[in-house]
Amino acid sequence: MASQGPNNTHNAAHVPGQAQGLLPEEFKDQLTYGLGDFYNVESVIKRLAGNGQRGYVDDDLDSAMFDRPKSFAVDYRENVYVADKNNYTIKKITKSSIVKCRATKCRV
């Protein structure tokens, strides 16, 4: 388990070859990304969010759409933030299974 730093932040590690982002040490071998999808890899690849098609939709985990997710981070509340490169947005995946735009060119 990653140690917690000041203000309940996790010490994070870069994951070479995977999503090129920061995440807590305990996830470094479990997360990766695909074209338009964001995956959690354990013993089997399973989709964390995304419907398998490129696009822009904020919704539940199965309906959400990404376009070239590039980087991600996990906060101490276990929310996942995804840099959705071709949509020019940062999307938040909440513990309540909702994907929503949090920054830059959010669409209504």
C-alpha cells in the first residue's frame, strides 16, 4: 500500500508503458488504458469505464465515452481523474460509478 503524505495525499509512482500518469503504488501493476476505454487489469482485463467507442459522453460507467485517454491519477477518496486527450478534458470517475467532466472544454 502506498504511504500517505501530508494532507492525506498518496505518494505516487510513474508507471512506464501504461497511461503515462501518476497513481498510488498499490495500483501500479493493475491499471492501464485502451483506445477509448479505461481499464483495470488484475488477472483478467475488465473495463473500468467507457463503452468501447471513441466519443464524448459523461454518464454511468457503461455509457461514458472517451477519446484517447492518456494520463490518470487517483485521489485519496479513490476518485479516478482521466486526461481525455482528444476531447481536451479531464474526466472524474466517482466511487458512485459516474463519469463527469471536471476541467477544460466540458460540453453541456
